[in-house]
Amino acid sequence: MEEKRNNSEKNRKEIIRWLKPSAWQVKVKREADLWETLLRARGLNSPAERELFFDPAKINFHDPFLFRDMQAACELVDTLIRAGKKDFLIFGDYDADGFCAAAILYRYFCAIDLEPRVLIPERLTEGYDLNLEQVATILENRPDLLITVDCGTNAGEAVAALRETDVPVIISDHHQALKLPDRSLCPYINPVIEDETYPFSYLSGAGVALKLALALMKYYPVDQATIDTLYTLAAVATVADIMPLQDENRHLVWFGLQVFSQSAPQGLRQLAQNREISSQVISFQIAPRLNAAGRMGEGAVALDLLLTDDAEQAPLLAAQLESLNSQRKIIEENIFVKSCQQIETEYPEGNPPIVIVHGKDWHLGVLGIVASRLVERYHCPAIVLSDEGDLLKGSGRSYANFNLLALLDFAAADLLQYGGHEQACGLQVDRGRLDALKQSLKCFVLDNSKTLTAQPLLADCVMEINEVSLELIEQLKTFEPVGQGNPAPLFVFPDLLIEQIYAVGQGKHLRLSVSGGACKIDMIGFSLGHELASYRSGDHIDVLGIPEINEYMGMRKPQIRIESIRPSDEEKLNSEAISEWIKFLDLRQNGGNVQQLSKSVSLDPDIFPFLWQLLKTIGGKEEEAFAFAPSRMARLLREGYNIHSSELSLLLALSVLEEAGLVSLMLEEDSDSIFISVDKAEENKPRLRKTSTWMLLEQCGGIRE
């Protein structure tokens, strides 16, 4: 019985989310030539821009000596090597970017006959970045040089402690500085430090490590095969760390993909599992498995995989990463479910401004992923903390354009420690300050709520399914590498007829066969299985999707990967209904000629008992307020109660209920949806037939008794 109640509540929440869909936009109006339209949508207007984009080899890969401290870093390394001081220690981060960055410098130094040591902190017990505890460990076996990768910018105290013991340091990193670092202590190679002169700010940590290695090659050259391997590592890290694939990052990732099959370390090729390498394979196949090692406290497995050239050892290490990734998924799901239970207990009415959850000894390695899933589910920033006695620590993720780092700056007095950037953070808080922290965070979010507006789903242009072909999809591959800053070409496919629709993958994914005109095509919607309840064969839909090739049993045919789906003409129906409704409300308020009203202004009184039952069902026991698009509410009435009401008639019925004191309505800022809450009727409120809305409808003949 309890499971049945939980499923019912889950379904109700899904309905609330479905009632308020994300808006769609296209970048440019469609022209006759699809390819020309697509290029214009990407801002590729001139022949020179197009040539540079489609030939990434020509993109300028900036001189590493443009970094303010690069010359000093290289001279320091050269001086130490010439003095015979070759015990170098690479200190890195425990994610895919950090592992790859460490592997880049390790492989470079090995290529010049200098084998460094590598130290990656244990995520679960030692935490992120260089600190005084790490310094004590390092000094037990004092190196001749410490080089950080993907960390160190904000470790000024630890750097100063190392310098006091005469250990030279080079910081290579790409994280934002909480304050301007002291460059007199050591060279800082970081493109985002405020006083940096390097012209491109969006390198990954491994991208910075690659720049350091390339600069050192001026002093100690290596062969092209080694350089190619370093590029493959930097390419994987750039995609894995979700860096924008623009400017020199496009060049870097493009080149890394070009040489991947011949030059990538054996372990990376194992993780690719014989797939044709692409940025998508890195994102969904390679990166999660590298990151799983760090998340599960087994970073050495990922690092060993990147460092080995042993054809027998590489498959064994890849299998270990696969197992760690499977464990990570189970732990993550358990924490996610518990987090949702906390949130829905604290916010039974829904719409939290920010979610902050915590649990006893929750696995620190998966908290960031859980936070990301909570953001997706609740459409607000999320912070997930592990309760470890008097201390809580964890991760946060942002929503829309909200600045998470500014939020933590505001609440700094309630925090023991924090760091990160606008979209992601890590933090620690004393248990006694948790309630104060929650209050501070909520106040800041509410005062800055405009930045929480969800961005519309942005397509390049409209496309008809008869334009989808194997040849076109091959042509679209020239946009690779795709990812952050250069997404895969995305199109709106309008007015398609569903021929078949069903769920696959134990109900998780959605399969469709659709037609448009005389053309048919198959579609797949990953993680869209929940949409099955909203559509059936014979429905007309619009699809936001990406053309791709489905290869099965040696057969290759086009298909569309669905990013979003909606009933056809949904936007038009909602816009027209809301516009006519506003005109009616204006006439009700200010008077005027009822003949001005559209003939569609009508109301069937039979709608009320069913509409009221629907509102109570959606609101649940706590009568939760929610936002809805009129077309979707009308659809629920039609499918659940066999009440065929137009969108405008639905809104007029709700206006009657509002005047009767039974509901409250508010047109949302984007003017494409309505926010509704159920109220308790007051004794002095009019009955339905005595409301001004009803009487005005009677006056213009709009009541269909």
C-alpha cells in the first residue's frame, strides 16, 4: 500500500512538471537551403568564418609563452634538471580532468627520461586541493619540485609552507581565484586569474598542463607520437570537464580525436569499447568511468589506466572502472531517492527556491551528481551534504543563470569552507550553523529569483523529416567536436503523425515511428519513457531532435534522437487562448461592447465538477499550487474525464472559480502559462452563476446549457 501511495505521488509530481513545459525557440527563420540556414544559425556568415570552423587545423593554437609566468616556469624546470634535481612530484585533482592533466605531465617527463612521482589526494578522506596536511605528507619524501595540475590556485598557505622549506612549486590550474595569488611565491599558469595575459580563458586543467608541456618542449623536445598522445589526453579532459568547444579548444579536441585511434593510451581505447571516437563517446562512455574512480575513492585505478602502455593490463583496469561505475550508480540512486523524500516533506506545496538536503554518511563521491539530478527535477539550485557528526560537507549545482558562487559569498559567515564557480561548488558547514545557512541561502535566492528563469530549448532551425538522409547526417558530423559551446545541430520537426509509440529499456526510453507527408522515420527519446502516458498513435506532435545514424545488424538508417516532444500547435493554442482570455478579463473589468468578443468565448457548465476534481487531484493532499499551459490542462480533462473543452473555455471556467473564491490565478511573467492555487471559499464570495464572468458570458450568449 505504501509503495502504491509513493507511486501515486510520483505520478502526480510528473503531471505537475508536464503541465508546464519548457519553451522552444529557433535561432533563425528557415530558408529554402537547409545547410545555409544552419550555418547562419551558428553565426557562420562569411567564407572565412566557415573555412576556419570546418577546418579546425587552421584555428590558432595560442603560444603557451603568452602565459604571464610560463617563461619563469620553464626556466625553473630547466635549472633543476641541469642541476641534477630530477625528483619531480605531480599533485593533481581526483576527476577526469585532473587524472588526464597528471598523465600529460607524467608522460612528457618520462619521454625526456625523467620519471616523476604522482600524488592524487583520496577524495573521501583527504578532500580537494593542496593543503597543510598534504604538505606534511609531501615533506616526508621531499621532492625537488612540486607541480600542481587542475588545482592549487587557492592553496596559497600550502604553497607558502612549501617555499619555506625550499621546495620549488609550479601551479598549473584553471579554477577561479578567490583572491589574487602571490606570484612572487611561484609561477602560476592559470588562464582565469585576473592579472593573467593569456588570450583564452576556457582551457581545462589538462589543457593548461598540455600548454606547460608544449612550452617545455622548447627546452626538451619529444617526438610527434608523444605529442599526439598528450593531445588525446587533453581532448578527453576538455570534453569531460564540459569546457566550451570554441577557439583553441575546438582545435585541441579536433586534433585529439583525429589521432585517438593510433595515439591514445591503451586504457582510453579500452574505455571507448571499439566505438568510433567522438566527443559524445567521451562524454557518455569515457568520462563517467574515469570520474567514477575518483568518486568511489579509487583514483589510482583511473590514473594507472592512463599511464599504462601494457596491452594486458589496460583491459583489466578498464574492467575495474566499469565495476566502480556500476557501484557509483547504485549509491547515487539511493541518495537521490532519499533526497527527494526530504524535499517533498519540507516543501509539500512544491516550488522550493533552493533545495538543501543532507544524510548520515552519504557517499561524498556522488553528491555532485545527485545535486545535478535534483536541479533537473526541481528547477532550482541544489546543495547535497553528507552528515559526518559535527561537520557537514558536500556539493552544490546551479540552475539556469544563477550564480552559485555569489550565493556562497553571501552566506560565507555560515560556512567553514567553500569554493567553485558560478555553476558548481563544494562546501563545508558546522552542524550548528546549518539552519542559519539555509535561511541565508533562501533569502539570497528569493532576492535574485530573476536569474532562476529557465532558458528556452534552443534549436537551430525548422527541418522536415523528408530532408533527413544518411548523406545529410554525414555532413552534420563536420560540426564535430560538439559539446559545451558548440552543441550538435538541433532541429524542430513540426506536425508529425505518431504511427507507433512504445517504451523500451524497462520503460526508461521512448520509441516512436512517425510520418510527415509521405515520409516515415524512427525516433528514440532517451530517458523520456515517462512521456508515453501523454501520447498515443494518431496524435500530431512536434519534436525537437538531432538526426543520427542507427546501426544495427550491419544496417544503417537515419533516425531522430528526441530532446523534447510536444503536441503540435501547442504554443499557438496557448498564445491565442491566453490572448482572448486577457481581452475578456479587460472587458469584464472596464466594460465595453460584448460584440467585440470572439465567438469562441463560451462555457459549458458541465466542466465544473470535473475541473474541480482534476485540480484537487493535481494539488494533492496539501493542495499544492502549480503552473500550467492551458493546452495541457485541457488535454488532461479530455483524456481523464472525457470533457472536451477548448483552452479558452478552460480559462473562463477557472475565472469563474477564482471569482467564487475557490482558486487564485496569476499569469506568469513569460505569459505562456498560468500559476494556480486552490483557495478556501469565503462566505461572502458569489456562487458560480452570480460571478461577473458567468453573467458576462450569459450576456454574450456564451453559456452552453
